[in-house]
Amino acid sequence: MTGEAEGRSLKVICAKRFLIREVRMKTSWRPSRYSLLESMLALVAGFFALLALVRADWLESFGVNLDYGDGALEWAVPLAMALIAVVLGGRAVRGWRIDFARAIRARS
């Protein structure tokens, strides 16, 4: 990048940061309940996915042996939880961005 182009991109980044800071200070921007709920559910699903990966025999500790010692269920549950965490996390990020854009539009 040339010096001039780099300076322009730096000005754009600074302007965006200033706008975000200004919107947060001057408006009552809050994420929607759905965004917060999706964020919390994504965190819980991610926690359980990590917990299930750390302790591989967690299902047998409850006295349940649905896969007859095969171990497939112990791997399927963490993968499903990780997938749920990724999907809900993506939806939450999208919701937060939409809510923030609405706050900016309402301000103008």
C-alpha cells in the first residue's frame, strides 16, 4: 500500500471506531433478547462440548450404555453440541450487528 492509501484506510478505521464509541455513549443501544439468548445458549453448548471432549466416558457415569461400549455416542454428542454452538454463535453475532445498525440508523 502506498502512504496515501494507507493513511485513508487508517482514517476510515478511526472514523468507524469513533462512530461506534459515539453510538454506545449517546444512545441506549442494547442487543435484543434473542441475541442475548442465542449468545448464552452458544456459550452453554460450547461448554458442554468441551466438557464432553475432556471426559470421554461421561455418558457411562450416569449408568447409561446406549451404544454398548462402542463410543460412537460419546463422540456424536460433543460434535452435535459444537455444531449447535457454532450456529447459535453465528446467529448471535448477526443479531448483534443488526441491532447495532438499527441504533445507528435511529440516531441519524
